[in-house]
Amino acid sequence: MRQLLMLAIRRFPQVEVDEVGDGVAALKALTTSTYDVVFVDLNMPILDGMKLIKRIREDERYGDARIVVVTTEERPEVEKQALELGASHYVRKPVNRRAIERVLRDVLGPE
């Protein structure tokens, strides 16, 4: 699923992409670089997505960053929690290229 996500994102030539395998690696990347959009899986190893969203929102550099949750989690209360923590979008897996492109167009605006 991550490969499909990366393929969809890379269709936007103006977007630079970094990919990590878990929440701790994401936090490390977030401290060494700045991102406008962060894709988060709620079920990541080591540091789960909810905790990552909370940590991102605690960092003043990321007050305007868009956080896109991509998850298998379908329970409405989980989606509500993610959005309340600061997620901008909530996309359920399995995702398709068009769904990710719609989110990116919304996040990036008309190019």
C-alpha cells in the first residue's frame, strides 16, 4: 500500500517526497527537514499514528502542515479522534491513485 501511495504522490512533479517506515523515523525526519504535508498511517510500528499526529501538532513549525491519515481503521470514533488531534484528511485503505490525487489537489491547491 505504501508503494501505491508513493507512486500517486510522485505523479505531482512539484512535490518532493521522503519515505520512512515507522513513527519514530517520521519524527526524526520531521526534526531534520520541514514538510508541508505529512501522510500518516495510524498503525505504524514503534510510534503509532495518533501519537505522531499529536507530536506534530505540538511542534510550532508544523502548525500549518497538512496531515493526511491513510489507514484501514473504519470506526467513526477513530476518525473523529484523528481529526480532533489535527489531521486534515482521513483516507481509508485500500486507497487508489485517484483518491490520493484528490487529496493532494485539495492540499496543494490548483497548480
